[in-house]
Amino acid sequence: MKKELLSKIIRILTVPPILALLVFTYLFIFVPGIFMHVSDYIMAVSFISIFPSLAYVLQIPLKKWFPGRDGQRTLAMILSVAGYICGLATSLILQQSPHLIFIYLTYFLCGLTILISSKVFHFKLSGHAVGTAGPVAILIMFRQWIFLIGIPILICVFLSSYKLKRHTIAQIISGFILPFLIGFSLSPAFL
């Protein structure tokens, strides 16, 4: 029982929008050139962190159409991908830095892959694993040694997701690999 409670706490503390917020704040403060203006940072936080988080609030009035945990997951996927599309479109229209376009494109392709994998192939990639590994991958690609803090976080997310039987080992590991695969594939064109 205590292990299950600890696993739930780990999943709450490592919710992907919070990790994205922390990484964006770190990049804004310590890595010049990614966010050319404060407004770029605010938009990134809005599209990548706040927009997907709205699923938890919006599910309450929309539970008729998005019931239970699966409904919340579906709504979160929809809002996440919508946020990533809006962020990517905005970054292209406003001609934001190539680094920021890279981040948006990576998030968008990860979100799209999760959506297609879940809805078309019925393989539920762990969105939590993707959303935890994504910020770590970004820190690695921008050569920030602080990424090392992410390793124990990834281990805790793996153990908690498996313990709570939210996903299979294959779904969790695939989720961890996806942002690295997409990010490293895109990085030669943007970084």
C-alpha cells in the first residue's frame, strides 16, 4: 500500500507539463538564444505546459464525452497536440529561433506519434514517459549537464508506472525512447 501511494506521488510530481515548465525556465535563464524575447518563453510555457494541463480541469464539465481515466487521457492527448500545433505554427509565423522551432516540432511529432500509436495501432505509448524523457532529451541536445538530474526521475517514473500497472514495460521504454529518437533525428537541421 505504501509503495502504491509513493508511486502515485511520483506520478503527480513528475507530471510532464511541470517538467516542461522547469526545463523551459532553466533554458530561459541559462541558455541564451533559445527564447529571443520574454514573450517567446511565455508562449512556450502556455502551449507546452498550460494548454495540456487544461485536460484535468476541462474533463469535469466534459466527462459525458471524456469519461474516466481513458477520457482524461484522450482529452490530454487532444489538448497537448493542439497546444503543440499552436506553438509550432506561432513559432513559424513569428520567426522565432530555430532552437525553439526545434523544441516545438519535437513535441508536436512526439504528441502525434502517441496519438496515432494509441488510436490507430492500439499501442498505448506512455505519454508520461514521453513527457518525462522529452525535457531530458532537450537538455542533452542543448549540452546542459543538468540533464543528469533527469536520470533518477526517469527511473522513478518507470518504476511508478510499472508498479501502478498503467503501462507495460514495452510501452514505458518506447515512451522514453521516442523523444530521443525524434529529437536526434531533427537536431542536424536545427541545432
